[in-house]
Amino acid sequence: MRRKRLQHAADILCHMFCGWRLNTSKPVLAQLGSGTLEIDALSGDCSFNGSSIPPLTISVELRGWLKDDLAQHQIPIDAISRAQLKANLSFTEIPWRERSTLEIFFANEQAVRTATMHRCVINCESEIVTDEKTYRSTYADVEEWPPGWPAT
């Protein structure tokens, strides 16, 4: 088994969750609110606070990336008994002027500015398990975006 590659995969799952690929899942996350999201990166299945929910776009992205990465590095997917991401999400609504990020948001080629912003503190943990070893990673991030963005 390629130990460094599987540790890298565990690291990437957390970083991908907190990256730009999360954008299309942000409206759903805002609806769910604060709590614990779990994603099975092998199946794409999701749960929130222990209850099953429909797969999020980010879960499809994570699953696709993991499957492609394992194939590219000739690691059989059946060698992985579990690949899971857990994200503890803590939402607050803040005034625009209190945002900590400097991102500019666009909708229909127009800059978006709202009175309030969603702020989500994300604490991710990932775990990839084989019959030989468990690979773990953690990552924390703060994401902020206008309510209703991006429009779906």
C-alpha cells in the first residue's frame, strides 16, 4: 500500500471540503445550520447530526476525486475499508462590515453585496482506513458568503 499517497488523500479530503468546490453546497449547508456533517467518500452518502440526508454536491466531488486519485496511483478501491469526512459546522450571521474574508461575490455577472453574511467555522476530520493502517487528517477554516449565494 502507498502510505504517503493515502495520507495525502486524507489531507486533500479536508482541504477540498473547505475549498471552492464547497460553493454549490453552501445554500444547503446554510439551511442545515450548525451541526455535524458526515460524508462517506467511498459512496457519497451523507448524514447531518446522525440523520441521513440526500448527497450534497461536495460529497459527489469528494467521491469522484478519491476514486480517480486511487486509480491514478494504482491503489485498488477495495483496499480501502472506509473513507470518511466529518465536518463540524458552526454558523452565525454577521453584518457585512464584520466579515473577515475579502472575497467578492458575483451573481449574473454583478457584484453581490448584502446587509448580512453567513459565517461558518468549519472543523474537518478525515479518515481513510485500510487493513494495514488508518490515515487521519484535520483542517479548520472560516467561510463567509451572502445569504442565497450562489443561486441554484
